[in-house]
Amino acid sequence: MTDPISDYLTRIRNAASAGQQEVFVPFSKMKSELSRILQEEGYIWSYELDTSAAHPRLKLKLKYQGKAPVIRHLSRVSKPGLRKYVSTDEIPRVLGGLGIAILSTSRGIMTGARARKAKVGGELLAQVW
């Protein structure tokens, strides 16, 4: 697999469009941090590490409003073939502040708003709304 983050986002997108309550993704520290941000921002109910399988994996509980998923759009911005780096001034405001941008900075993975407040730039990983 050449892009595990894209695979992670695609699994969530597919599970949400299929109406599934839970989705399993292979574990990594990066995916765990992305899940933490999604939970803090209210896009998923929870996530936990599941070690009952042969390889560790994350179990995410998706959030719905009625029958519609809370995550309406989930896209990968920076790709292995074309990385997208932004400075503090270039961090996008997703849907005028209704969505979030997720960045990988020198201080860890954080949302665009936190990166702006901390005055750090980094690699723009994904946008969610």
C-alpha cells in the first residue's frame, strides 16, 4: 500500500456512505492521531485499539444525524506524489470555518485552527466537513 492515510480516509468514507456503525482500519500512530482529532471535533463517536485480531487495528464508531452521516466530505489533500505544504498564513479555512483542515506539523498532528493559533505550518493532510 503506497498511501495508508488515503486508505484510512476511504474506509471511513465508504463505511459512512454504506450506513455502517463501525469501521476497522489497520493501526498506526498517524491514524490514531487522525482519529483523535475526528473525535475531538465531533465527527465520530469514539475510537479504540483492537488487539483481538492478528494485527492491531483501530475500531471507529461513526456518528450519524438521523440517517445521514456527520462526515459529509472527507478528502486527502497532500498525496505521496504531490505533497502540499502550507505556512501559517496559507492554512485554508474549510467552508468558512464549518469544516476542519488537518495538518502534520513539527508539533504533531493538529487542526488548522490550532496550527494558526500556535503559529506553525506544515503538511496539509486532509479536509473534513
